[in-house]
Amino acid sequence: MKLKKLSDTKKLVLISLGFTLSLLFVRAFYTGELAYFFYPWNLFLATVPLFFSSLLKKQVTINYKSVLYFILWLLFLPNAPYLVTDIFHFEHRPLVPIWFDLMLVVSGAWNGILLCMLSLFSVEKFIRKVCNRKYVNGIMLSILVACGYGIYIGRFLRFNSWDVVTDPAGLLKASTHHIHHPVQSLNVWVFTFLFASFLSIVYFTIKKLPQALPPRQF
């Protein structure tokens, strides 16, 4: 696809991703080490839900395609905001200034939030087509809670989106334990709801931002 055919939003996404990757490769060239080289793979995984949400947005009714796209989107959605938790890898490494690595991990986290929000907005457009509008916010909040849980089991239990196929028994066992023993799994649910709350604040704030912008001048 030629760059000039991309929408302004997609161009900005590419610029944002390119900024993080540029910092990473400059760092590797300067230091000769591969620190933070999990970012290319994590950034790729973060774009997968955006791909499926763009397919889902084109659907106009609930059918086998839209159900498949939605399931795949939901399975991969946590990979986008998961990038925020990569801040855990931030530490002072003497070969580069600490502010350089800080910029790298912060830009990575921003890309995760950006891809997550764009993906959610696309899915909301589909949901508004097929559901009563009074249920939309509730559905979106439920999705964000599921996303928060997905981030937890991805970061701390090391499950991946494809473990639904490759390790369904392990995933089911862990999730069943969390549901049946909520007190023992308090950290799981506190993290889940706190991260879901954070994503919800970002999501609904961005939706309101156009109202705060100055009127366009023609």
C-alpha cells in the first residue's frame, strides 16, 4: 500500500511506531547490545488487534465473519496496552543516558495506548450498528475489564493470546482458580480493575477531547 493512500491516522501511527523503533535501533548501533529488543515483536503483536478491528468495523451485522473477527480481536487486544507494563524493564544502563531509555520505554507505552484506543473505537462503531445504544458503554467497560485481566495473565503468568489453542487446559485452570478463589487471587482482581479503570479513563477522555478543541477555521 502506498503511503499517500493511507489515512492521516494511519500515517501518525506509523510515525509513532517508527519513532520507538528508531530509538531502539539507534541504541543498538551506539551500544552494540540488544537491550529492549523485545519491542519489535511486542509492537507487532500490538498492531494485530487494530487489524482485526478494522475488519470488524466493515461488518454491518452479526454473522460468522463478525463473530470470528471479534473473538480474534478480543484475544489479541491485551497485547496493545501490555506495552505499558514493559516499563518494568526500565533501568539505568551505563552505556546510554538514562533519559534516552526513559524516552524509549515511554514511547513504547504510548504506542500501546494509541493502538488500543484506535482498536476500541473501531469496535465500538460496529457494536453501535448491532446493539441498542444504551448498552454500548456497558459492553465497552466489560471489554476493558477483560483486557485488564488479559494483561495480568500475560505479564505475570506468561500466557499468550494463542494459548487459547496451544494450552487451553492451563489457561482454563488458572482462570477457574481466579474466579473460584477471589480472595486468594486478590492481586489478580485488584490489578485487573485498576488497569481497566486506567484504560477507561483514557478511553472516555479521548472521546470527549473533540469538544475541547477550538473550532476549525475554514
